[in-house]
Amino acid sequence: MGARPVLVGFALLAAASVLIVSMPAIGAQGGRAPANSTLTAVPGIKVGHHTLTERPTGCTVVLAEAGVTAGVDVRGSAPATRETDLLSPVNLVQIAHAIVLSGGSAFGLDSASGVMRYLEERRIGFEFGPAHVPIVPAAAIFDLSVGDGRVRPGADCGYQAARAATDAPVAEGSVGAGAGATLGKAGGMGRSMKGGVGSASITLPSGLIVAALVVVNAAGDVIDPANGQVVAGVRTADGKSFADARKMLRAGGPSGVIAPAGRQNTTLGVVATNARLTKTEATRVSQMAHDGYARALAPAHTPGDGDVIFTLATGERTGNADAGQVGALAADVMAGAIVRAARQATGVPGFPALRDLK
């Protein structure tokens, strides 16, 4: 008897997963398409992109100007990050005012300085006399092999992305931090494809909202969890179909599957929810959300990835939250966002997108 409600709960989560992954525009509202099924479905969250089209590369800014509880989990072993230690549950500061995702590898972390300037101009942050110090953690992807790697996002890129931030549905595809993103590098960069930004959300009848935004710059293929099929990834030598990195791995080559791609990877994610979470709970949600990477990327969390997920909890929905429920839903929407990133990407010379393949 006691096991039955648990089984029902898992069935509901599985159904939500199918809705988000297969039909990301459909929310848990009687089958109707919500007005916004992206990260900004969470009130108080804004997103802005700035794209340097000459390369291409760019940055994406998630603004939470009122300050939100924040956590992070860094799962990749080659991260490019800024202020992530500050989000550890054992450290003093409990909130963040923005998250910056950027191209340009470690150079792109300069984008956060521009976001700090934008926020301080608006007197947002911790007040110290005439100064305001906003909390702006950041992470970057490696995209220097796409176009001229000497063109990188800097402080002005972050400032412009913050200025462009809005609570409208998030623009997806090869924009902002996803402008130079690629995926499917198991056969080398010459057989990879274009990645980008994707976003998805779910709203439960209770009013709980859980949403995700992701920048897919993965070594692995993008897999649709609903059917296990490759959505986008390493192409065959003739470029007409998918080689399937999982099959390549099981066949023993190329060495480690990610060897040809070196360290040119990293997938970055942000989870947002209107739930009230502690800093420790937000960190746990980030940890659980990495399951979305494992479901929709093959392989994920490789030695050449710098995979990171931030979690932002606005606390707008009062009452105690079930961090386990939020984390399970976060994994689902993260997987859905990854699939959307592949489907919304646009190609650049040398790196076709899914929409370019016949």
C-alpha cells in the first residue's frame, strides 16, 4: 500500500518529461501552450543576449535584480568559472543578482564585469557607502575554434546583454553565449555540428514553476530522451547522417571518443524556480539537474567538459518547497532545453545545424 503513491508520483514525473522533451511548448496546464515556456516563465527573471556576429560568439545574462537564493554544481573537469566558490552553502553570501554565461573560454569571463557595472549604475547589490556590489557568478564555454578566436566577449558584451534583458520568452538558437557553440565532436571538429541556446519550463497545477536555460557546446551527441534517438551530433564521413557517439564509444574508437575534440567543450545551464529554497537546497537542485545532461547528452561530463549548472530560487511561491521535486523537474526541463538548443541552432560555415541537414 505504502509504495503506491510513490509509483504514481514517478508516473506523473515521467509524463511531464515526455511533455517537455517531445513538445516543449506544451506546459502542465491542460495541454494548452503557455504564453512563455522558457526560463523567464519564472517571475522576476530576465534574460538578455549580446552576439558578436563577426566571429560568432557572445554572452547571455540572466538577471535577478531583486536578489535570489543561488546554488551551483560544477560537474565538468575543465571549467572556466568566476565566483562559483561564493555560492557554496558554507560561505557567507546567500543571494545572487545575475548569472553570466559566455563564449570565449576564460577570456569571456570578463563579461561579468560589464554586468556588475550595469547593476551598480542602478544601485543593485550590497551597499557599502556610495558603492553597490552585485553578486554576479559566471561561466564560459570554449568556442575559440569557431571563426577568429581573437574575437571574444568582454565587459561591454556583458553590459549590452544586461541592457537587452527582458522577461519576454527567451530567444533560442545560435545567439548570445550559444553563438559559437558546437556539438558532436567525437569525430573531430570537421564532423561536428552547430549548438546553441535552448530553454524549457513546466508549471504545475499547484503554481510551482521550474525552468531551465542551457548553452550546448558538448563533446557528445544530443539525444531525445523520449525515444533515445540522436537529434544532432557527430556526422558520418559523408555528412549525410549521424555516426552515433554511443556506437563509436562501444566500438572502441576514437580514443576516449572525445580525444579529437580535445578540451573544446562545456555545457552551461541555469535552473530557475519560484519555489522558496535554502542555499543548500538550491545546490542540491543543481546537482539533480545534471541528470538532464546525462539523459540528453552522450557522453556527458567528460574530462574535456567544464559542465556547470546554476540554480536560482526567487521564493515568490510561499510555503515549504520539496527540493527533491524541484530537482527532479529541473532534470526534465534541462533535458528538454538541450533538445531545443539543437533544434533551434543555425549553421555557420563549416558547422551545419540540424535544420541544414536533409
